[in-house]
Amino acid sequence: MFRLSLTRRYREARMVLRGVLDRWHPVLVHIVPIRRCNLSCTYCNEYDAVSAPVPLDEMLRRIDKLAELGSSVVAFSGGEPMLHPDIYTMFRRIRAHGMMAGLISNGYYLTRERIEKLNAAGLEYLQISIDNVNPDEVSQKSLKVLDRRLVDLQRYARFAVSINSVIGGGIRHPEDAVTVARRAAELGFAVSCGIIHDGHGALKPLSEAELRAYEEVKRIGKTGYSMIHTFQDNLAHGRPNQWKCRAGARYLYVCEDGLVHYCSQQRGYPGIPLINYTRDDLRREYATPKSCAPFCTIACAHRASTMDFWRDPQPERHPTTVHP
């Protein structure tokens, strides 16, 4: 396990160095292999109950294309990616190209057997978002349901695990995020905190109770790799961030139809088929300001843009107008 951790950290360092030296490749890609989910959380607009998995041959072509574009990290999101019957084959394809492999899952399907298969397939990062302590009509992603899965992950996973505690979005008991974060830290997992956005990826102001929970989760998760303090702090207090969003270039969201979007909440922009996406598209979107950026809560887009904050100003006029 120690050797695996060292290898992963070496690959992370190499990814960051390459990202700093070469601007013209995606740092992080989220790709959807299936839109269907086994759950129906009321705040989520990223799932349905009927979609079939994207055929394996098509997913492999998309992964090959991402490698051609020079992508560093490719992570499956959904829906629930573990519903795709060929997910292990797809992870092996990502790793065969030398890209890092990630997974965003609700955790329900992470039995010991599947964890071992993910180990063998080369998964390197897993993120699970846990919304509350006890399931309710808002969300069934609860600590009560998932704790046994977390124990199995601690015992058997050879990949890094991050537990995202959520604040806002109708979650009734914001203090639950603190309980979730403490349990995740106790098990040795990285802890992050997500501020749930509205249907367009923009900020929903936090209450005083939510702010208290946020500050405590931040304290618990101070060593978590996915916590970007200044960005999150501003959002938690309702303040805008002034930053250069590089979505469409450094961060890509590829939907189940194979179209490239800025993020899960700005589907339709630029809306170009991945198979036709070129380095000219990367350069254009790299330089394009996004009107939704100041109150954006999409942390993955922010993280992927971080290494370019200091360089290459985006033009002040005629920003891309996206959903308010």
C-alpha cells in the first residue's frame, strides 16, 4: 500500500508539472458512461431512471480521443457509473494510455468483490458524497447506509478515497456534514466539503447553521487534497470569486451523448462532439471568460483551472453568456 501511495504521488506531481509547462491539454475530464442512477436525490439534476449504458466500443473510442487530446485525469461520473457493466474494462483502457483514473460514485455498489475488481482495473481515486446521517426523502446517500461500505474501502481499497460532506441543497441537518467528516477522517480518508449549487451551478447562500458546519468540516478536512480554502470560503459567505475559468479546455465534462460541455450544470456549452474536439477548441475555451464564474460552486472546474490563475488573462469583453 505504501508503495502504491508513493507511485500515485509521483504521478500527481508529474501531472501538475506537465500542467504548468503545457497549457494545451485537459487536466481533468469527467465523462458519463451512464445517466441512470439507482437513487433519486431531490437536489440532483444529473440522473434519470431509464438510460441504457453507453456501448463499450463507443466509450473506448471516447477514452482514446481523450488520450489523443493529452488528458491527464479521466474520471467517470453519472448517474451512477458503477451501473455500467464494462466499467472495469474502461478503467483499464484509461490506465493503458497512461492517464490517471477516477470515479465519482454514490457508494451503494462498492462491495468487497467490486473493490477488488477496481483495484485490479487500476482505479486511483474515488469520491463519495454523503449527504446526511440518516436517509430521508431528500437523499439516501447517508452514513447509516454507507458506513459498512466505508469500512470495506478502508480494508481493501488500494486507491485514494475522498468523502465529500455536503452543505445546503435542502439537507435538513447541516450538522450531519460534521458527523460524516469525522467518521471519514477516523477511517483515514480525505475529507472535502461541497456547497450544493442551484440548477445552474451557482451559489445558494448558506444559513448561519450551515456556515458553522462548513467551518468545522473545513477544520477536520484541513489535509484533504480537494479543499481549496479561499474559493470555498468566499462562496460560503456569499462573496464572488474573481478567477479565470478554463472549462472547455483544462476541464471537460463529456455527457453520455459524447458532447463536450463546460460542466454538469452548463450542458450545451460548447456542445461539440468529443470526437470532433481539437486543440483549437481547447485554445478558444481556455481564453473564453464565463459569465457564471463569480458564483460558481463547481469545484472540479476550479481545481483544474488553478494552475493557470497567474497567467494568460481572458478578454474582458464579450464573455460567453451561460445560464444565470
